[in-house]
Amino acid sequence: MAHSSWLSRLRSSSKVSYANLRASFFQKTHHDSTTTKFVESSRVKKPYLFWSSSLLPITLAVSAGSLMVQSPSHLSFCDASSLNSSGVSFGGKGSTGFVVEGSLTEIPQQLIDELKVICQDNMTMDHEERFFHGKPQYSFHKAVNIPDVVVFPRSEEEVSKIVKSCDKHKVPIVPYGGATSIEGHTLSPHGGVCIDMSLMKRVKELHVKDMDVVVEPGIGWMELNEYLEPYGLFFPLDPGPGATIGGMCATRCSGSLAVRYGTMRENVISLKVVLANGDIVKTSSRARKSAAGYDLTRLMIGSEGTLGVVTEATLRLQKLPTHSVVAMCNFPTIKDAADVAIATMLSGIQVSRMELLDEVQVRAINLANEKNLPEVPTLMFEFIGTEAYSHEQTLIVQKIVAEHHGSDFVFAEDAEAKKELWKIRKEALWACFAMEPNFEAMISDVCVPLSCLAELISRSKEKLDASPLVCTVIAHAGDGNFHTVILFDPNQEDHRQEAGRLNQFMVYTALSMEGTCTGEHGVGTGKMKYLEKELGMEALQTMKRIKSALDPNNIMNPGKLIPPHVCF
């Protein structure tokens, strides 16, 4: 069941596919970059070269004094030493820097020797490999320094030995997964050891009757779902392509399906984590609920590698839906679209996805794919269940749309049409670069109580439309999570200031509505400066006490999550 004109627009031939766009974008801006990748085998031998690079290059001069973060060699409960003459530190209140400066100490040769014994050939000090691991793929945040060593453990025991050795020598550790995070989580401002978990990607146990699975952290969510499909099961978290389970736990990610299934917080049953002293801790049993002690699982989820390294995750699974319907509709204003999202949730309908795109984002999609979609605010829905139930939900939402000035409500059940629609949504960022292929993207990530979403988007759109920068809006409209892709040239001071001003406006507006500065991307280095305003100093001091108790030498991903000016 499909609307023919809509399907023809959706399936129209494209001379500029996303794959071609990505390739041409990289070739245009990164044609001279190379790096190395290890082949998984019983032993990792010589690396083979493949073309790759950081997505978002940045070259700007910034005062080093204004960007200092805590050095792991200076143990203190207060990072006042990181303040510059103006009393501002990177990540602290008032910070405006994009490049993280850090103190770099020569890594002890004894540690190198110990890592060689532990990892054998599964480590490298090759500059290209270290450079690649020090530059996140999708983030405009950069650090002056890169890791000194990159290791590729193959087991939990190896991770424990690596961490214990680093703790003994007080050398920083940065856990590394799919490198798809966008707030600087995998930067190495103090050098140290990057622990790449890509060789630990086994499915260890699958319990079909219990609907759970035990996996290693290096497996990607897309790979996992390919494995689960023959069993009629799937893991319902869908962040960006390339994200791994370990990184998803670390950032407490979610995605478009969170409106129905929740975030990583709700879908992780138990973890195994290597703490800073090398101890291996299991946070819970495999039971679906427990009241046994502190909830260590939730403590670790969202800790961004600052408390430990995830080595195993037990995940809650869902049954693959028997039937689904995808719908799409247009609106005269973005507020009308947001109002429909709120009304749909209040109706009690359990949509599995509800995504909002503004007219600029639709224009980017048309440009990137030579589509002919109406360039107006657009809502996309997915309804799942039995065939009858999916149709019933579709008709109810169609009525709600009509009551809020919506038009062109069309829906489809054809598998290829549905796949194409969600592919367009998933690759929206790449479509944005078709409009400004030489720019970088600052991506907002605010989230507010659902009743405030329409007002937040309306107020933000006024600022965005008045800006000289190209800005697109994408929202997980069913749970109040609102993204803006702000395209800017990092080499131009006025661009940097304008992008920062827009992002800060949306953050402060969300906080005034009892929202958050980050709904799903996490804190890293990029959002630290907003945490005191959102959570208060008492909450941050509590976090720092926990961090100091579990990681007294401050080796676990230092300079992230907790603002440097927090003291106790």
C-alpha cells in the first residue's frame, strides 16, 4: 500500500548517491591522508594500508594557556592549575576553545616493554595509526596531542593487564570503539595508551528464550543485528552506522527507536568492566530485575570511559516486528510538525520512530540525491505490530495530522521503499555536506520535556534562520531530542563564534525548560562547560568523588566529562 507519486520521488534515480557523495567529499578535502588498519587473525601481523581520514579537519591557532586541562601527573582534588590568567580553562565555564591542549610526558620504556609482553604483535607506535586514533571521525573537536601507543587486546584478561600496567606507571588510558562519537570522547590530550577494542567482537552467548545476548564490546550494533536476524530477534538501539556496543554503553546512546524501546540505560542488563587498578567487576546478574545493592550497571553506562573499560555486555533483545508501516507528511511550519509529535504521543500510540526534518534538511537530501521531495517541514513515522494494528495506528495519526494543518500524508509497506526512507534519515549528516562540502559540522543535542519541544524548536529556528550559516534541524520528536547541524568553516573566527553562539543559545534555552545539554551524544570535552549550569556544583563534586575513589591516579580518559574547575 503506497502513494505512487511519493514512491516515485523517493525512488527517483540519483546521480549523486550517498556513497559517491562521501567518496567525493573525502577525495576533495583529504586526498593526501593515509592510515593503517589491523587485520583480525590469530595474530595481528603487519598492518595493511587503506585510505581513510578524520571527517572534520580543523586547523586553527588557539592560545595554549586558555585550553589547559588537568595533567594526570598532578594529582589534585581541584584543577585550579588548569586556569589561565582570566580564570577560564578548557571545558570550564566560559570556555570557547575547540582544540584541547594537554600536558605530555614521555611514556616510560618499561611500560612499552610490558605492553609488548602482554599484546605481542597487537600494538603499534606507528605515527599514522596513532594520528588516526587521536582524531575522531565525526567531531570538530581536536587535541594537540595524539596517543603514544595503540594496543589491540583480544581478551578481558589482556585488558586487565594493560590497565594495571598503565596504572602502575600513571599513564593515561583512552578506550576506543567505533570512533563515531562527536563530542571529543576519544581525544588523547595527554597522549598515553589508546585501547582499541575492535578485536574483541565475539557473540559469547545467545539466550533465545530469555531474549538476551552476551557480547564483547567491539561488535557493532549493525553486525549484531545481522547475527540475530535468523533468530527473529534484534537489538533496538540504532545510533550512527559504525557505533560499537562498548562505545554505546560509554555514551549512554539511543537513536530513532528510543521513543519505543528506550536508551542503553534500559537495554543493558549487566556489564563486565575493568577498573583503573585492573580489577574485573561484574555489575549485575542476568536477571531482568534486581534490588541487590548499588546499581553499578547504570553507574558505568554513560561514564564515557572515565571509570573503567567495558569488556562484556549482556543486552536485552526484542522480537522482530511482524509488520510495519512507514508514513510521511508535510507541514507549513516546524511548530505544526512538533505539535503533531506531541499530540501523537499523548494519544497513546506507541510509534517505533517519529523523526522531524526542517525544510533546510529536506533541501539537503534533495541536493545530495537529486530527489524531488517537498522542501517543507516533514515528519516521518514508523508503526509496528500486526498488520491490523499497524494500519489502525496509521489511520489515527493521519487524523491527528489533518487537525494540525498537515498535508500529503502518504504511507508505504513495500520493503524497499521503507528501507530507502530510513537510509535517507540515517545519512542526513552526509546530505548536509552536499550544501557546504568544505565545512565542518557542529551538532547540537539538546533534549527537553516533550511538552516544551515545539517552543524550543520554534525559538531556535528564529535564530537559525537569521544566521548567515547553513543550519538544518533533525529531531527525535517523540522523546523531545532536538539536533541542529550547523555548518561552519573552523578557519574563520566569525564562523566559529557564530556556530558557538547558536549552539549555546539552544543549550541555555533547553536548560531554562528543565532540559539537558545532551540527550544522547554525551559530554566528552565539548559539553563540560554546560554541566554546572545543568546539574549544579554539588552533583559535579559527587561525580568527582566517585571518579577519585575508583581512579585515584586519574588515568581513565582524563580531561573528559567532569569540568576541570570542579573541586572538593
